[in-house]
Amino acid sequence: MRHIVKPLLRQRMMPLLVALQVALACAIACNALFLLQQKLVPIVTPDGVGQPDCLIVAWNIAPRGNPWPPATLRQTATELRAIPGVASASLAASWPMETMAQLSGTVVAEGKGIKASASVYIGDHLLDTLGLKLLEGRNFSAGEDALIYKGMGLEADGPAIITQALARHLFPDGDALGKVIRIGDQADAARRTVVGVVAHLMRNKFGQDDREDVDYTLLFPGTPSNWPVPIFGVRVRSKAEATGVLKAMKAVVQRELGPNMIQGIDPAYESYGDMRERMLAQSKAAVWLLSGVSLIVLLVTVVGIMGLTSYWVQQRARQIGIRRALGAQRGNILREVQLENLLVVGVGILFGMVLAYAINLWLMHRYELSRLPWNYLPYGAALMLLLGQCAVLSPALRAARVPPVVATRSV
Amino acid sequence: MMDYYLRLALSRCRQNVPMVLLLVLTMAIGIASTMTALTIFRALAGAPLPGVSPSLYVATMDARESVDKDNPDYKQPDSLLKFADAKALVDAHRAVQQVAVAQSLTQIGRPDGDQSAQAYGLMAYGPVLQAFGVPLRYGRPWTEAELASNAPVLVIDTHTAQKLFGTENAVGRSVTLGRRSFRVIGVSAPWKPRVQMFDVAQSRGNLMGQDENFFVPAEASLDAGVGPLIAGECGKDAPVASFQSTQVSQCRWLEAWVRLDTPAQVSAYGPFLAGYANAQHDAGRFVYPPQARLYSTQAWLALNHVVPDDVHLNLMLAGGFLLLCLVNVAGLLAARFLRRQGDVAIRRALGASKRDVFVQHLVETGLLGLLGGVLALPLTWLGLWIVRMQPVSYAEAARFSPGVFAILLALSVGVGLVVGILPAWRVCRQPPALQIKLA
């Protein structure tokens, strides 16, 4: 070991530059990959909505002056339901992949006190229209769907359907059905009884959520009153009928609500699949950017290590020749160069990890980022060590090929 | 001497071309990524109204008149005011200039109904054009007397004038806004803040804003049946109003912006604002302690995260990447220079001083940096093009500008010199005798 460390300490510049590069690359790559993983969450998590191309959504419907009375909106939904080819239609206050109205907040498991930040979707016939997979319990009854809330409905007691992820988080014993969830942590917060559990349903507020809470969602039945931005979702029986239904849907919405719509803001009609694409496009772009950056960072580092090591090897050709003349095997020289690289890269990684963590702490302080999980560090370290070994392979082989006769040359 | 160094550097660049390419390319990628991120950052993070907004401040206070269970502790400062409060602040004339504004969206038409245009604009109480520095092409802004008498006058922009009347100079013509006819007293040049600064809490997702096509006295506009685009925060017992409503008497829908040119004016305005708000609280109107505060435009935008965090993060990422590229190139350059120690030793032996050798190598790295900069130019352009293709709210800000070009050139030469210092110092440090022996 000593014969490897000593020359490193004598000729400090080269190993220092390599270690510095590794440290920087480590810090940048760890943070970039962490950001990337966060952007990836909404893309890879199932959103729970079945057959996205069979679901047409009308949104951005803005009333001039006062909101439409619930009766008018209900009437529109009823007419939508009557369109041939429509399997189910919903009138809702908020919708997956639609961020104009986000109902999110803290919910608390009554009795247990476990809290979660979750999103709420309020509307009628939501389970069927969204095509959710019911795992336990029941759908809302017709009577529950017919409720008209005074206001938003977040302050009203009643039933709720929640996602499996939320059920497991709030009720770890696996007995969510029939339990009560408080909407908010005030003493007079509404009490919602869990009547059903669905497999997945993505919340419409994502960004800094982790893999878990992107799936923390509740469904409430009924219709809010005085709600300025209603949303209609229509599920068609087959994709072939979508075009016809869309046309009829536009006609219905225009006839019922058109006269009182705000001038200059037109309703948007989109298939849920397209909405999803649009909402996730920004995350996808960020994923491409961050993966590109990480790749280039690692590439630049590998090239840098290669360049420096090959110079370092060339500089010591004579010493290597002498060692070969004194009986060192090719394998010894190879392993020595590799071990040396391992040491230098290792030192770089140590500093890099500290730097990565410091940068993450600073970013957390300034922006709403979450903490870099510890398990990133060993993975990052292993990756850097592997890359270092790959980068050093060619110079090391060249070093091993140095013939003993070099030792006798030009002394 | 310089020209000899340059020729020397050029001839050396021709040796070991792959290595030179690698060095130049690494620098170019580092510079181009930083320039791309910097261009976007500069476009978004600068003053929304250059020359004007640095002395503009927005008044915030907790002006709620009923208990709000959802947000009892007023975590986020609120800039929306009722018309009465906004009017009181403007009428007090305690700042250099003051105006209350709200955004509106409506249809502006010719009285004969032949032409009409969809128009975004500002409903204002006070001298809006002067306060925000909106350039007037023709005509004049409204007077205090016109404001006080609710005169139906308005200012439209050249774009709307052209669309309605086929000419930019529409001063003196009449247009229909809502139910009433308004006289055009001025025509403004196309104008919008560089990033959205009005009602930022409710304008999320509309980062770049849109041209303000008209400016109209708020009360005259309400009289004509045209309200603000978003009714803002209405009291619990108020009829629920949403968009374009004129039933906003119980709503907080205007923002008060004041111009304060000197720190003394700013520190004098703060107590006045707090005094006004506290008086309302004491009179029982505001139910919560008002916590009135004045925010500079920049501070207000930062507080509301108007410029997405991604823009900052990308700039930091690009900066870190450039640093990595610098270390990388410095290492490769050191290896490249130290391989030539023999040449240096001969030059030193022939009488060149350490300084000569140092300068010679710096010239070489400066040249490499410049080459990197030249290569970074198309790469930056490509980077900006890629950003413009992305579905991000700031895509429009990714435009190449002459200022960017100047920064890029300076950056590339700077990068070349910085990466050269360590290797050049290293190569001139060794005593000539030892180097000749080594060679």
C-alpha cells in the first residue's frame, strides 16, 4: 500500500485534479439524479384511470358573473348521460390532471391521529366515469351522488372512497373500511366514513410529492354549490364512438351553459389521455434534460480520468520499467494502477458525498425540495468507482505493457 | 511577442488534433449549457419593467373583514384590496405615484359593431400610464378630473387601434366597452411586463403574461358592466362572483402599486400604510391584525415564486457542470503542457523568463477558450431552440440576444484563461536544468 500512496503524495497535482473532478461529478450527478427521480414519480406511477382514450373531459368552463346553480349543471350532466354511446357521465369540481381547481390538504385518521396530505375529488358517478378499480367496499349510492352541498362540501360529513395507498398509510392495520377520516386537523373538521377502497387514483397536485403521496386521494360524492369552474367527464362505450359523442357533448354544453359563459374563454374538450400527456409533458422534458446532464457529467468525468491517468502513467514509464526489471509481473502493475485509481476516486467520492449532501441541504432550505435519501450515496459511490475503474482500464493496460527494457533507456 | 505566442499556440493546436478537439468541445459544452440557462434566467429574473419596476412597491395587508377558518394565520401576504381601501391609499397621495389596478378581459368594439377585438387590459384607479411607465404613441393619459367624474374615457394599444380602425392613431374615436361608449383619449405602444407581476397569486401558470390592450378607469368600467377577470376574494355573505363580474363591492380585487424613488420615501411610506391598515382594524373593519407590509416588485415576485424554481435549479446545475468542465480541461491542459517540458526547458535555457513561458501558455489556453466559445455559439443556439420546443411556461424567454453573445465571448476567454493558470504556472515553475536533464 505504501508504494502506492507515497508517489500520490509526492506528485499531488494529478491525483488532486482527478479527486476534485470525481467530487464535483458526484455532487452534481447525485443531485441531478435525485431531481430526476422526483420528476419521474408522476410519470411512472399508475394514475388509476381506466381506458384513458374512452374518457372525454370538458373543462375551463367559466361563468360570467355568478356561478351556475347546481340544478343547471345537473341538467347538463343528465343531458350528457343521454347522448348515445355514453356509458357514464360526471359533474365534478376537480379532476385528475386538471390543476385549475386543486382541493388538497391535511386529512387525519380519527382515533389514530395519523396525518397525510391528500387531494379530494368531488363529483357524482366518479368511480364509473373515471373507470377506477374498486378493491374493497362499495360505490357511492344514487342518494349519496344526488347530494348538493352548501358550499364546497369539504365541511360536510358523509361517505368517502379512498385509494389503497392512503388507506394503508392512515390505517396500517388494514381495516380502513368503515373508519372515519377527518378533513383537516381542527376540532370541528368534517368526518368522512370510508365506504370503499380503490387501487389507484393520482392527485392533481404533484411536483414535490414522493412516490407515496402522489397516490393519496379521496373521492366525495355529490355536487358543490357556488362552484365557479365545473368539470364534466364523459366515458364512452367504445373508442369508435368518441368523435360522435364529443360533437354532441360540445353541443350540449354550449346550449346549456354557453349563454352565460365568459366571453373570450372557451371551454376545453380533451380526451383524458391527451390531458395526461399535456400535464406530464413538462415532467418528461425535465427527465430528458436531467438524464442528458447526468450522462454528460459522467462522460466528461470518465474522459478526464482517462486523460490524466494516461499522462500519469506515461510520466512514470521509467519507474514502471524498473519495477518490471526487478521482477514485478504485468498483473502487479495493472492492479497497482487500478488500486491507485480506486484510492484517488475513493477520496473524491468521500468529498463528493459531503458536497452532494451540503448542496441538497442548501437547496432544501431555498426551494421546496425534499431531503436526499441516504441510499443515494452508496449507489452513487458504487457507480463512480465503477466508472473510475472503466476509465483507468486502458491506461493501466498500457502501463502493464511497459517492457522492463525501458528502465535501461536514456538514464 | 504576442503575435509570436499566437503563432506558436496555433501551430501547437495543430499537433494532437483529437486532444485539442476534446478540450475545445468540453469547454464548448460547459459554456453552452451555462449560456442557455443564463439566457433564460436573465430574461425572467430581471426587472419586469426595466427602469420602472425597481422603484415600484405593492401594498399588502390582511384586509379580511370576516373570520376565515381555512386560513386563520395569514401565512402568505395578500395584495388584494377592496375598492374603498385601494382608493383611500391612492387618494392619500403619500407616494411619488400610486395606482390601484386589476386585470380585465373583455370585448372592445366599434360603435357601428363592424369590428371587435378580444382584449386584455387593466382597470385602474389613478395615473396608471405614468406609474408603470407605459409609453404613449398618441394622445394623453386621463386626468384627475376625468377619473373623479367617472368619465367614459380609455387608452387602447396600437394593436387594438389597428384592428378596430385600421390606423394606429385612434385618438378621438369612440369604442364600445360593455354597455357604454368610451372615448379613446390615448393610444399606447404594445406593452406588457417581462413576466407577470399583477395579481400573481391568481395568475399562476401564466408566467409570461400578455399584452395589456386597454387601460380604463375602474369605476367607469364597472358602470359599463365590465368587471375584473377574476373577482378575487369575496366575503362569506357576498353573492359568489367569479369571472368578469361587476358585483365586486364586497370583494377584494384590486392591488395598490406605489412608486417610491428614494429609501427615505420607502421608509416613510411603510408607517403610513401600517397606520391606515391599523386604523381599519381598530375601527373593527379588518378582523385580523393587518400586518401591513410593502414589497418591492422583485421581493414580491420572489415571495410568490413567480419565476419557477426549475429556472434557478437549472442555472445552478449548468454552473456546476461548467465548473466540472473547467477542472477537467485544466487537468487535460496540465497533462498536455507538462508533456512538453523539454521544449520549455530549452526555451528557458535560451533565456526566456518564467513570465514569458507563463504568458505563452496563457495565450495558448486563451486561444483554446476562444475556439470553445466559437463552438459554444451554435450549441447555445441549439440549446435555446430545444428549450423553446419544450412545454414549459418560460419557453418564450429562451431567445438569443446580443447581450448574451457578449457575455458568451467574455465567458469563453475567461474560461480559457482560468483553466490555463494552474497548468501554465506548473510548467514554468520547474528549474530549467532539471527539465533539460529530464528531457
